[in-house]
Amino acid sequence: MAQPHRRRLADFPFWLLAIALLGVVTLWAIVADQSYAQIFRALYGGVLTTLWVTVVAFALAVVLGLVVALLRTSGQPVLVQLATFYTELLRGVPILVFLFYVAFVGAPATIVAANWLTHPLQLLGWMGPLTVRNFDLTWRAIIALTVCYSAFLSEIFRAGIEAVPLGQIEAARSLGLNGLQIGRHIVAPQAFRIILPPLGNDFVSMVKDSALVSALGVQDITQLGKVYSSGSFKFFETYNVVAFLYLTMTISLSLLVRLIERHMRRY
């Protein structure tokens, strides 16, 4: 009789309870302590920037990663080699390094190319020459995160697609279904169940990795915390609030992903 009780005790999320208590203590400090409340107001605007960068970059990375995964599973040797080169190259470069590369190498090169293409319009006086300042730093960061994460997501999509039994695909072809119908009705529903957990984990990871955009001066949570702490010298209090904000977002998203997983298991 003790075995079910031990199992329930082992399954109880004590870790979540501990994090919740820590969050309550931090939230109480923010409400009760004027210093913490002031820091929270100073950093609150960075939450919107962090969420904006994360959501846009991840959505674009999903689309680009799916395209790369389809190329890798296309069976065409040239496309497979190109897609493999893309994924292996980007997965081997640190995100921060690629962020600097896009911001300080890719962006100026893009402006030079854009000026060359629009040179006739500039001669006619219809538009002025473009400068690097026209390329917003936030969008440089979004592009860098998109490209980097698309390489990781492409492997998740590829694993999900290849996990579908080949016999089911052959059976669908024997029934007269075309490639689009097979992908929509056979491959996609099964692959989605497989890729959802790692896809959710990568989204949570991007929330944390979005802190790297502060290296470009993007006004996210980390950057605002850095600026505020350097001016007030309240490093302990400021980074407590920074950690609390990131932890709140990541834990909430992780719990949401788990709820979606449990809901999908019923079907």
C-alpha cells in the first residue's frame, strides 16, 4: 500500500513549489520595498521588447527551419547537401558571434547592396542614399536569432518527419494520395506530436538567449538592467528583478507547453 503513496510523493512538483515560493518572496519585495518597485518600473518596458524579439524571431525561425527540413528530406542530392551545409555551419557558430556578424558585417553589406540597386532612383531624386543607421538594431538582432535558431529547428522538424513510418506513406500513395495530401493528413499530424516538446523547449531557450541582443544595445530586460545598475550601483537588487522577470516568463511557458502536451495525449 505504501508504493502508490511513494509514487504520488515522487511525482509531486516540489521544484515548482519552491520556485513559486521564491517568486512570491521576490514579488513581495517588489511591492513592499520602494527600491525594488522603482527597479521593476525601470525594467518593465524591457519585457515588451524581449517578448517582441522572441516571438517574431521564433515565428520566422519556424518557417525557415521547416523549409530547410523539407529540403533535407526532399531526396534531391543538391538540395540535401545545401541544407546540410546550412544547418551544420550555423549550429557550429556561437549565437553571440553570429549576432555581431549580422549586426556589423551583414547589415553594412546589405546597405551597400541596397544603395547599388536603388542607385537609379537616387539619381532621379526619388530617394536618398541609405545608411547603416537605417537598419534598425532590433531587426538585426531578430534576423540573427532567426537564422541561428532555424538551423536547430530544422533538425527537430527533420526528426519528426523521418519518425513517421515509411509504410504509412507508401500505403497513402497506394490509395492515390499526392505528396501534399500525404504531408497534410499523414505526416504533419504525427510529426507535430513528436516535435512539440523540443519545439517548446527551444522557444523557452530563445526567451533566455534573447538577452544576448543587449550586446547591441537593444533595450530589452538585460540591457535596461545593465544601464540601471551601472547608474544606481544597486547590482544585487537590479539583477534579482532581472532574474525574476526571466524566470516568470520561462516557467510560465514551460508549464503551458506541458499542458498542451497533456491535452494532445488524449487524442
